[in-house]
Amino acid sequence: MDFREGDFVTRISHNHDIIFKIISIDGNVATLKGVDLRLYADSSLSDLVKTSNAPDNDQKILEENIRDIQMDRSQYFYLPGKILHIDGDNDYLRRCMNFYHEMNVKANGLTISELDMPYKIHELLEEFQPDIVVITGHDAYLKKNRGDYQNSLNFIETVKEARKYEKSQDKLIIIAGACQSNYEELIKAGANFASSPKRINIHALDPAILATSLALADRNKSIDLLKILEKTKYGKDGMGGIITNGTMYVGYPR
């Protein structure tokens, strides 16, 4: 079977559990990127099977989140929190930015290599002055390498640098991590929310779902932590965090 960059494929050895896009081919080995999951993988071409089309559930996720919003727009006006989203992957960033736009929250997004994030976060926080910052991209738990992680250390250092800028977890909410990230160390570094408690993959939109939920939650009230986590694809197994106040101001009259 002939394969080309851009083909959507699944892996025979993994029972076709994840749909990937081929991003490069070197000899008999393809580099793959998860379509919905923030995951990179390598595979021999002989282990791949083409699939006719990629999953497209962003609209379903969007509709579910819109249904959860309850606002009295006839009487009150609302000022959601501001989001800064930095992402190691431009495709995932684009999808997240579309999600923010459809949810009517203000967000600035930049694609930055995970390696560069710790060195750029301070100036970005000064420039954009967000209420919520998302630090995400790609990661992996590398069991063969004595439990090392692909990018968790970069995320951890970025969180630490962000906390040097703003120590209060109420004044700056940090959402950090990607697939299989070191959840405990991200929380210790100062993240309000992080992936992944069970070292599993997360959906491309999971960080944006949390950020949007916090942007649209009342500034004077604590969030319903369990309810917000259940909005993500794998719930508490994929994302976890601390009880935090929302970031939205509510005003009257409209």
C-alpha cells in the first residue's frame, strides 16, 4: 500500500485505536500525529492502514459546552476572563482558537516550541496580561527510558517561570500539560490544572475546554471542580486540578 504525507491512518498493532495523520516518511518509517489526541508516534508502514476520513467531533464538543452556559442576557452583561494559549502544535492551536471564538471568549494564541516556552512566557504574560494561561503541545511518558517524559520538564519550567511573574493562583490560572504529562510535578510547580493523572492521552481541545469554563465562571464563586473536569474527554483520568474561582465579571444593567 502506498502512503503519502497527509494520509489518515490507524495502527494494526494497536487495534486501530487512534487515528493519526502522517506528517513525514523516512524509508519504511512514518512519523504520525494524532488527529484528536495530542500524541506523536513512529510506525513502520507495514503496520499502517489508511482510513477514509479523520474524526470530526469538534462541533459536537462545542455544542455540548454551549448548552452548559446559562446567562441572563436580557438583564446582565458579562466580561469573561482573558486567555493566553501557547501551543507547541499549530494545528491544535488553530482548533482551540476556533473553539474560543465560537464560545465568545477573548483569547490570544501563539505557536511556540515546547523547548522555547520557559524563555518566552514572562514577556508574553507582560504583553497580554491574561487571567488564564494555557501551556500545552505534545508530550509522552517514555517507559523505555526509565520513566522520562518528552516535554513535561519544559512545561514544568514554563509553569515555574509564570509563577515568578504572578505567584497567586487566583490572579493567574495556569493550565499545563499534554498527553501523558507528569501531572504531580506540574501541580507542584504551580499549575492550577494539569494533565495527566493516569498518564493517558488527552484530546486536542481539553486544555481549551478547561480555559473556557474558567473564563465563563463567576469571579466571586468557586468552580464546580468535578463538573468542569468531566467536560474533558477522559475526565479525572486525563485532567486534574485545584478548586479555583472563576474569572468572569457580571454587570448590571445590560
